[in-house]
Amino acid sequence: MSLPSALHQLAPLATTLSEQTKEHSWINILIFVGFVAITMIVVFRASRGNKSADDYYAAGRSFSGGQNGTAIAGDYLSAASFLGITGAIAVNGYDGFLYSIGFLVAWLVALLLVAELLRNTGKFTMADVLSFRLQQRPVRIAAATTTLVVCFFYLLAQMAGAGGLVSLLLGLDSSNKAGQNVVIAVVGVLMIVYVLIGGMKGTTWVQIIKAFLLITGAAIMTIIVLALHGFNLSTLMDAAVQTSINEGGVGEALLNPGAQYGKAPLDFISLAIALVLGTAALPHVLMRFYTVPTAKEARKSVVWAIWLIGGFYVFTLVLGYGAGALIGKETILAAPGGVNSAAPLLAFVIGGPVLLGFISAVAFATILAVVAGLTITAAASFAHDIYSNVIVKGEPKPEMEVKVARRTVIVIGVVAIGGGILANGQNIAFLVALAFAVAASANLPTIVYSLFWKKFTTQGALWSMYGGLASAILLISFSPVVSGNAKAMIPGVDFSWFPLANPGIVSIPLAFFLGWLGTVLDKNTEDPRIQAEMDVRSLTGIGAEKAVDH
């Protein structure tokens, strides 16, 4: 009897998995504790060099392009990439893989539009670039606001993934929300410790280690899944189709467009726009460009990241269809964590408790590394943009800015824990897509206009950022994601009037329009000398190491 046939004759896999993980939970916990211990040692060692704001925010600009590219991959390949996309492909086939395509193509936009120019123009945060030739106070406040909101949406996705994942790790019942909430709190506390102690340097090394483990783990699983199907991708896909047919599912529709978005093409277009344009506007990704010494290394970072991320997303295609073939949609959706459980379930099926422990610990490490990157970005934005440049007007005591950043880390951690508990059980790939939509709406138009349009003014920037942010959040609040159906965040009520699940198709063009309209209606003009300096600095790198003090 073949292994796939034997697997499908097991007792319901979700029940089998629950019993096995309860019996072998010590293996899972041991692997995870080992990762935490090793990375904590790395963070403590890295923290010895944190003597200034430059060290804490930008790791002293000491990482090479290859190291930073690996860290970017570690930052970008979030729980959504591993858990959410694998589950989306397992359940929806071709349409699930569209997430992978969107996330990868987005890096070309980041490489061509922003990587080098941002590195040359800024110092620590996205607001350094946006306020370079505009009025400091209002633009920094707006940029810090959008940064904090985008980081919060992204944190929701990661923290929500932690609850379902550790339910599998410990064999908790899917209804045991109290246990999942405790896990979310533990993630939040560890995140706070990482960032408080290690700063950007410690966070970067955690992300590098995590990227290596995640890509290695995904590669091992991919090889095993392909080996079970004769290293033939067509055979694997046929097996996924057959399992779907046996369950009374969509069958061959898994291999064709339309399983998820066939009846809502505008939803797909909106999602695609948000994914492709969102990466170039994610604050925690943009901040990574400041950890390298030169613009050349910033470009190299993106090239490294594209190769690593591209390879990983090829793995998700195999893992998604592998989960569909060996487990089946019904079992995946019935397991703790729902669609996000496909990758851990697959690891258990092909490698038993040990591989499940390793993959779950890696996925948990993924969540820790990403939330640490998000947290330091949000803390830097508040401390550097609001405290240093608005409250004390660019004249903080050297040690005080870092103190404010560390206090902000604690506040963000507490808020993230609360938000993660509320978002527990949601599809994390979809929550991340919403974060991308908010980032692309609130940040991208102002970034593009600031770098490429000489007539752009402060009023245009404020209209674009606040308008894009407000429209994205408003449309999300009144979309089917929040209410109106059984899978909504607030089931049982219906106040949805916006028909699309992702607001990008409306909010992103609106933000570009508001930026243009605010500029052409603005009677004030910006200083042409500063505009000229920004052009020279962004294109040549001359003066890039100077403080941004306009």
C-alpha cells in the first residue's frame, strides 16, 4: 500500500495529530526552547555594541548586502508566508499561489523604485525621506502615524498565527482559546525582551538565523513531498485533485484560476495591487535599508532577498499541493488554527512528531523574528520622528531617544498581545494582505512623489497619507472581512457595505489622487535648494551620511 493511501486510512488526522502532539509535546517544546536560548545568547552578545541611536536603530550600518538580504528574507517571510500561503494553496490551489506571486513580484518594485534612493536620503526611518524637503513637524507626525498603524496590522497577523500554531505544538483543542491566548502573551513578552536588549543588531541576527532555519526546513519538507510522488510535480498535483474529488471538493478546479476569486475578479485585482505595491511601502522593510553602509549594499540586499524569497515561494507551491494531496481540505480546516495548520499537519504526516516539532518551532521562530522587526520599527518611528524631531525639536539628549524607544517597545508589545488575542483564528495571509493595502495606500504615493516630483508639497503629502490611511481603514471596517458572514472577524452582525475584501483597488489610486490634488491646490511652495539637494543625494549618495536636519 502506498504511503498516501495509508495516510488517508488513518483515523481523522486532526484527532490523531492532537493525540500524538500531546504525547510528544516535550519534543516540540524542547526544540523551541533551544531556539529561544540560542537566539537570546546572540541577542545579548549583539547588545554589547548598542551605544548610540545609530547602533540601536540601524545596527551601526555594519551589515553587508548578503547579511542584510538574508535578514530581509527573514523579516519578510513571515508566518503568513509559511502558514497562511501553504494553507491557501492547499485549500484553494492556484488562487492560493497568487499570494506567493504577488509577494515576490513586489520586490521588483522595491528594487527599482525605492531601495537605493531611500538609503541615500534617509537616516533611520521612512519619515526621514518624506520630510527631507517638506515641513518637518506635520510630515513626521503623519509618517509616524501611518507607520504605527501598518505595524499594528502586521503584528495582528503574526500574533494571530501564534495561537493556532502552538495549539498544534501542544495538542490543544481548537476551542481552547485560553491556552492560545497564553501563548500569544508569551510571544509578546519574548518579542519585548529581544528588542529591548538587542535593538536592530540583535533583531537582525535573529532574522538571519530564522531565515536559514525556515528555508532549510521548507526545503527538507519539499524534497520529502516530491519524493513521495516520484519527484514529479504533475503527479503531486493529480494527487491533490484526487483527494479533493474524494472529499467532494472542487477537484480539477484546484489547478485552474477561480477557485477562490472566480466569482469576485475585482477582489483578486485589488489583492494583487495591494501585494505588488505594498512591499515598497512597508516601514519595517524600508528600515532595513539603513543597516548597510552604502547604497550599493542596499541594492545587493534586495537582490539577495529576491533569490531567497523566490526560492522559498517555489517551496510553498509544493508544500501547499502536498498538504492538499496527503491531508485534504476538510482535515486542514477542522484542525486547530484552521487553514494556517496545513504546513504543521504536513510536517507531522511526512516526518512524525520530530519534524512537526522542528517545523512548528521554526514557524514560531518566524513569528518572533518578524514581530521583533515590526516592534523596533514602530518604536524607532515614535522615538525618532515624534519625540526627537517634534517634541524636543531635533535636540534630544543622546541617551534619552533610545530610552524613549525602549519604553515604546513595552507599550507596543502590550497592544500587540491584546490585538493578537482579538484576531486569533483569522487567516494570517489575508491579514497581512490588509497590512500591505494600508501601507500602499498611506505611504507609497508620498514616497514616490517625494522622490520623483519636484513640485510636491507638504499639503499634498498630508492629504495623501491621511487620506490613504483613512480610506483603507474605513473600507476594511465596512468590508466582508469584518462583518456580514460566518467567517468574518465579528460574525453574527452585518454592517458591511463595501463589497471587496481588500481595499487596495480604491484606496491606493485615491491616495495618489489626493497627493496630486493637495499639491496643485497648495499656494505654498517648498525650498528649491533643498529639493535640488535631495535629488543629488538620492541619485548619487553624496552627503548620505549627514544627519537629516532640514
